[in-house]
Amino acid sequence: MSDASEVLCALNAHDWSEPQYESDDSCLIVEFCKRGCGAIIEVEEKHEWNEAQYESDKSCLQTRTCERCKEEEEGEVHEWCDPEYESENSCQLVEICKRCGDVQETGEMHDWSDWEYASEDECVRHCYRCNEDEFQDHEWNNGICECCNTSLDEIES
Ligand SMILES: [Zn+2]
Ligand SMILES: [Zn+2]
Ligand SMILES: [Zn+2]
Ligand SMILES: [Zn+2]
Ligand SMILES: [Zn+2]
């Protein structure tokens, strides 16, 4: 190494190589100093995963292996059915996994009636499935509630 490059390397002004794998069985991509001073920087880790395999028929655990460094990674991949009601009188939607039978809640879907007048302040609607009542303030627009169609005059009289 010439004196000039030694000075440059000492100042951290290295002559970096193109990014490349550190070794054949490593997934670390590095750049090293082409002047041979031993300086090296890690750029990124880049695995070459093979196709993930389920561990067993009833399991949703998958493993995949890196072709290069043989590292293994586990993950969970469910096969969810379309959402359905949890039970006849429930408005809770669930999805069931075809493989492992896992259940996840995906939301609620009520079967609401129209809004009706409940009190001076509120209208109410009723769910035909789960019997839940939902209240909300009237939404007055020109003296008429946009939900339950009650007019202010009716309330005041
Ligand atoms: Zn260097
Ligand atoms: Zn790897
Ligand atoms: Zn599953
Ligand atoms: Zn409901
Ligand atoms: Zn109303």
C-alpha cells in the first residue's frame, strides 16, 4: 500500500468495493476497502428463502429455509373462510381457518330497523338479529330529524 492510500484509509476515506456477499454461505452483503486495509461495512442482509412449507396438514405454521446460510424462519399463514355470523342471534362476524380451526372476529353486521323517535333528544333503531338498541341524537335539518323524520313542531306540541 502506498503512503498516500494509507493516509486516506487512516482518514476513513476508503476505496469501497461493489456490494457483495461476504462469503458463499453468508447472507451478509458487505463492501470492503479495495486497498486491503481490512475495513468493511455491512450493507444489508439478503436471504434466499426457499418456498415456505406447512409443518403439518392441520397446522398453519410454516417454515422456510435460506438456501445460502440455512437459517430457518417460522411464520403463521391461515386460510380463512368467508366471514359468517358467530351464531343465529349474534351480529358478530367471524372467520374460521380451514386448516387449524382458528377463529378470528372480523366485525359486526347488524340488521337495523329504520330510526324511530325515542325521546326529545334521541332517535333509536333496533337490530332484528341481536335485539340491540342503538340511540343517537336527532339530526335536525330545517326542523326535521333526518333519521327519524320527526319534526320539531311535533315535539313541541
Ligand atoms: Zn481502506
Ligand atoms: Zn440466509
Ligand atoms: Zn389456521
Ligand atoms: Zn345486531
Ligand atoms: Zn331523530
